[in-house]
Amino acid sequence: MRDMADHRSTPNRRDVVRAHPLREALLELIDRDGTTTSTIAARELGESTGSCSFHLRRLEALGVIEAVPGAVGRVKPWRRMRVEQATLNRELEDTAYASWLAAKTSEDEDFAFSEVVTLADGELAELRARLHRVLRDFVGSEPRSDAATPTAATPTAVTPTAVIIRAFPLREEQ
């Protein structure tokens, strides 16, 4: 049995939002009124504008809210992010991954890595196209008995496997 101290789980977005009571209160305010600003939120919730502004930006970074387009001047109203399929997929991925981690029996069952790379204009599109080509080789295909590892035997079971790739330009914190 593996050591529980080695168990690491990645909190999903919902847990991160709920981890701070001000974030929950901000979302309740936006749900009630449709939009809010850090000034309105501070007055309504008895918090500082700086604290409200900070947590509104964190909620934006989590993909839960967005700035209202077309706002004029220094006032920055926020609203709930429109739910799209990509958002639903990320929540499903987070939930499925957390469930898999809880049941994982071997450290050899997965791999994860990340890199920060510097890309010129147009290279992100090229990277996306290359990764799609690699994945297309596996989508809908039968497992290969001539796997790259010398000890690989003919597979006896087929397991749906999540392959999650996210590539996006890094933004400087404001």
C-alpha cells in the first residue's frame, strides 16, 4: 500500500472558489445583481475595494467571471462567465482526475509534465496542429501490439485514457 503522504490531489475550480468566503460572497452578489464592481462589492460586503478587486481578478483567472465588455473609464464591472463546452470539459477533467488520483494504485499509471516555452507569432497555432496530429494517431485506433517498449505484451484490456493539453499565452499579472 502506498504512503498516504505521497497522495497529492489537485483541487478543482469549485473548491478554489469556495476556499475563500469573500469569493463566494462576490459570486452571490453578481448572481443577485447581474454585475458588480469592486467599489459596489466593498460597500455591500463591508470589505475594502482592494480586497474585492483582488478576489474579482482571481475569479476571472479561474474562468468564473469576466469583465463586462465596453465598460468606459476606470469602472470595471464584472459578470458571470458564460458557460461554454470548454468550461464544462475542464470541470469534468478536474473531477475525473481527482477521482482517479484517489483510486490510483501505482506511480507508473500516469505521467504529467509542463514547460514554459517562448513562441513567436503563429507558433502556437503550429504547436496546436502538431499536437492534434499526434493525438489523431491514437483516437479510434486499436492498441498496438508492437508498442515502443521492449517488454510490452499484446494488451489484454483497453482503457479510455484522458489526454489533456492546455497551451495558452501567459499574461502578466495586473
